Amino acid sequence: MVKDPTRSSFRRAARLAQLGAGLAGSYLAHQLQRPFIDEARAKDRRQTLHLKNAKRVRRELQELRGPIMKVGQALSMQTHFLAPEMIEELSALQMHAPAMHPSLMRAQFKSALGKYPEEVFRSFEPEPFAAASLGQVHWAVTKGGESVAVKIQYPAMREAIESDFRALRAAGFVALLSGHLRQSVVNEAERGILEEIDYLREAKNIEFFGKALAPLKFVRVPKVYPELSSDRVLTMSRVRGSRLLDFLKTDPSQELRDKLGTALTRLFFYQLFCVQALHSDPHPGNYLLNADGTIGLVDFGCVKYLKPEVPRCYAQFWSREWAHDPKLYAEIIRVVFGPRVSPQEPRVRRCMNGIRQFYDEFHPLDRTSEALELADSRFMDELAKLASILVKNKFLSPEFLFLSRTESGMCNLLHTLKARVRTTQIAREWMPALRRPKTPGHS
Amino acid sequence: MKKSHRGRNKSAGRTKRSGGKRELNKERTKERILEGALQLFREKGLEHTTTKEISKKAGIAEGTLFNYFKTKEDLALYFFQKETDDLIQWFRGEARLQKAPLAEKLFAIIHRQLEYIEPYEDFIGAVFYRSLQPSSMLSPLSFESQEFRLRYLRFIREILADAEKKGEIPPVGALGAYAVGLFYMGIVTHWLHDTSRGKQKTLALLDRALSLGTNVLKKGGWEW
């Protein structure tokens, strides 16, 4: 574990998450990179040339505005390749697609679907109720009388992103970013962004998750209206529920908080182990909570389909068997930390010991019926510290970075909800390594 | 062309401007010819459409056609006159737009113009370049095109004056209306070459350029 625990950066991130500020769409980096950065250490490095470079890159990107910021964010996820200073600077970037006035929104809708909203819907709210990934979301009612949410993207985003990447490559930003950032990484970032802005792909994700999560009766996933959707417009059924902060205003009972907390935890582990794909945008606005204990899950722009070894290794983490099994230990290091990290390194040992202590304290295998008090800020602090070490040492492979982001986002949510959850028991239901197979279902 | 006639009628919709029954019939025939011709241009392209086909479609003798339109350019001029009428009439009926910010008003107006010409892209493309020749009837300098251009400029000027009155922009005078007119021509050029799906690049350009333009003006002209 680190000496000198600093909590302020995490607090700030948690506050940000609560406010839902600056987290529009799936700008994961912003929400989750923050807690990974140890502020005190960063301060020490303020004078270094590296940081100056990082600031310069951020400034330049910020001046370019628009989708380029998303590029910065995507690159900020490449923790393997970038210095921590660079990650910090890049994750401070926020993306704003310009808001669309009703005339532009209508024009874009027609450009995508060939007709105006009022021609294909019974009613349509001209003012958006939320910002989305490079666009905005409107309420509407279909001709059949169903309530829907219509997500509309700002025009020509794809072209703008492609041209931003051309500029990025031409301007030699790539070299500037770290000195050793590879072209393939930039290409990967571009591919990722282009994928995320394609609403047809998001529609596929929704269908996939709708089917995959059907056994969990307490989860509601929207239904896509393909005839009212395209790559730039996505029409989905409206999912009931309140955002976390609004929900808390209704002063829910501890029993209800626990029930929802348990449902959220089950949702997470079920995705990880049974679906092997994650809804990886833990923005609190994406979970809609209901008094009957059901959860609406929305926004599937950022979804990670996992390789089978990822859930397997995660389960091995939990099992703690690796502490006595050198072969298993080496495999975990290879899969989770990547092939470039040697299992024998002292910092790796220290880190793994820290992980073990953390799990023993908060997810004890011998007291599985004990509920974890997520309101306890010590758990959150320790989690943040752990994440901070992993990221600083560039330990996490990109897949595990996604996983740990989703997990800490989930913990953040549960923390704000002040839920008590039997995490170990739930994890056990589906976790292969804990060897207690059970079929899914029943909330 | 009955220019003297139209001159007295300011910017009122053309359909209301019918004199006698004969005038009305004449106008209807012109509209019918235009409609048929546009359909043919769409199917066969401007160059491959013959006057014979146009007159057949309109149900008139080929010789009669020339009483109404001497050339395809003539027909194009009539098309733009109708377009201007349609635009002004449409805008007056849009209650919500009257209260919208200037950038949105101009966006909606130009988008409406693009929408009007959209089905006839080939035809517009062909006449657009012809209009760059000073000798063309469609040229901004030709006598024939002045009437509808002036009507358009006055219309835009009215909108700008309204924005000036509301303090949205500093006084820009007649120059502002000319600037919008030129901007529209630039946008049409971009639109004609826009290969993005649903011509969304033009939408983005239009939106960005208008918000940039109005923001610059808000800051008090070019000296920001």
C-alpha cells in the first residue's frame, strides 16, 4: 500500500460523480482516471519537463475544441504507453459537442431518416432532456403510443473525428505525447471512438444486453426501434426510474438501499461472469433506480466484450489461491498486468500483497454472509489507493482497466447509495474459481 | 416576364398577386410546365431533356411552350422566383422561429432553401455554374434576376434589423443582407459537392459558420 494516503483527489472524483458533472456520454476517462491519480505525487513532479509537455498537449487539444478532446480522452486510456502526468492532463479534457438548436436537430434527424421527427412520431419534445455522446436526447411518443427516448448525434461527427486524427498525425502530436506512443495505439483510439459514435453498433449492443440480461428479472434494458434509428439517430423505449441523486431525495429506506445495492452488485457480477461483456460506462445517470427494487440500464455506447481469460483471472484474484500457487500467480501477472511485467519484481510483489490485504479485509472468504458497508469511506479510500498503485505502475492491461473502472464506478454508486451488500456471497454465485456453481435468476 | 406588374406588388406571395382570370391561368400553366420539367430533369438530367418532352408533359404544344419560357434558363429563373416566394411565405408562418436567436433563424432559412432545391440537385448544379457568367439571365447582375434577389435581400434585411433591434448584433446595415446572400451561395457550392450521407457536412458547416458569425458580431464587429 502507499505511504502518504491522499484522499482529496478521490473525494473530488466522488463528488464529481455525484453531481454527474462533466460525465456526459461515456467519457470514462474523466470520471475514473481522476481517482487513479495520486495528487501529492503529481505535485512533486510539477516541475518536470514531462509535465510541461503534457500541459502543452492538453492546451493544444483544448484549443482545437470539439471532437479532438475525445481523442485526448481515448489516448488517456492507454495507460501502458503514457506517463502518469500525461494521463492526468488528458483526463482533465472534457468533450462538448455543440448543442443543437431545434432547427438543426430537425435537419439532422431528416438527414438521417429522411423525414422530420413530427412526421414519424405522435409527439416530439423539441428541447433535449439530456446530453449524449456527441449529441442530445429527446423524449417522444411513437405513433403506436409508446414513450421513447431519441438520441440524435451532431452532424458529421465521424468526418470531424477522422479529420482530427489526420491533423493529429500530421502535426506530430503522436510523438509529442510521450515520445514512444505508437501509431497502432493512435489507430486503435480512432477505431474505438468511431465505433462509439456509431449508433447502429449501440443498437446491437442494446439487443445483445437485452437478451443476455433477461434472466435478471430486476434489470430493464431499453428496446430499440430499428425503423426509427440509423447510425446517427437511435430511438429506444423509455426506461422507468430515477437517477441516483433524485432517487436519494425520496429518502429511501435502508432496506430499499440494500436491495438496490444488491441488485447492482448482482448485475455487475452477472455481466462479468455469465455475459462476459460489460456495460462499462458507470456514469450514475445510466442506472435508473425504482422503488420496487428494479434497475433501468441505459446508454450502451461504451460496452466492452471481454476475453474469457479476463473473468477467469478476476475470479482467481478473489480466490486468493494464487498466494500459494506460483503457477497461478505467474498467470495472473501475465493476463492482468500484461506480458511486460515480471512476476518477480519487488514492486509487483508489494502490489499483489496490497491486493491480498484489501480482499482479505473487505471481501473475506470465511465470512461470506457479512455485508460490506459501502457507506464506509475507508473502503472507498483503500480502493482508490489500490487503483492508484495499479495505474501508476502501469500494471493494468487495457481490458482490466475497463473492468476496474466499471467496478470502481459501481462502488462509487453503492457508496453514494449507502448500501450494505453481501458482495462475496454474490460474487460466489457465478464466479468459477470460487467453485460454488449456481444458476442465475431470482432477485 | 411581366416585370412592371410584379414590381408594384412588393414581397407578397405571388399566388395572391393574380390579376385577372387570364393571368391566373397563365400562372398555372407556368407552374405546370415547371413541375413537369423539374421531374424530367430529375429523371433524365438537364442536358438530356428536350423541349418536346417538356411540352408533352405539360399537355401543351411545343410552340406554346416558347410563349412561356424561351430557354431552360428562363425556366430556372422562374424556379428561383417561386423558391423565394415559398421561403418568405413559409418563414412568416413559423411562429416559433420568430422568437429564435438570429443564428437559428438564418440556419432554418438557408436549410429551407436547400431543402427546396434538394430534389433537383443536378438541375441546380448545372444552372448554378451558368449563373456565374455575367451574360446569363441568372447572374446576380442580370436585370431579370434583380427582382427576386431584391425581395430576398429585403427579407433577410428585415430579419437582421429585428436582431439589431433586440440587441443581438450591432447595426450591420444592408451589407449584412448581402453577406448572408453571398454566404448562401457559398453554402450551395459546398452542398453541391457534399458527398457525406444526408449531406450532414453541410449541416455542420452551416451551423458552425452561423454561430461563429453571430458570435463575432456580438463581440462588436471584427475587432475582437
